[in-house]
Amino acid sequence: MTDLTNTPTQMTGDAKRHWSSKGEYTFYFALIFLAALPICLIRWMWTAIRQTQVPPQDPVRWAWREAQTITPRIFWA
């Protein structure tokens, strides 16, 4: 008898896309973006105060990048 408990299930790209809709992905992306925005704003202000200069990236871009990093991990991890 084959032991299948140690081999993870491999889904193809088409099956992953079919499993989760684009609307659901957008909803979670927006939710994570809105949650990350105040944190990134505080981090941006703290960096600006500490270094006495404006950081090169604005807080919206930081939050967008955080959401782009976290959201795919929810669906395809």
C-alpha cells in the first residue's frame, strides 16, 4: 500500500485559478492593504523623524508591496 500522507497534493495552475476567484483575491488584497496602510504610515513617519529626511518610498507603496507579498501566500501556500 502506498503512503500518500507524506506527499503534498500538487495542484496545477489551472486548478488553482479555478479554485479561487479573482474577486475573492481582490477582496483579500484590499483588506490586507487597508490593514497595512496605517502600520506603514507610522513606520514611514518614524523613519522620517529618525533620519531627518523623507524616505524614498511613500507609505502607500510600502502597504501595496506588503499586500502583494502576503495575499498570494493565503491562496497558493
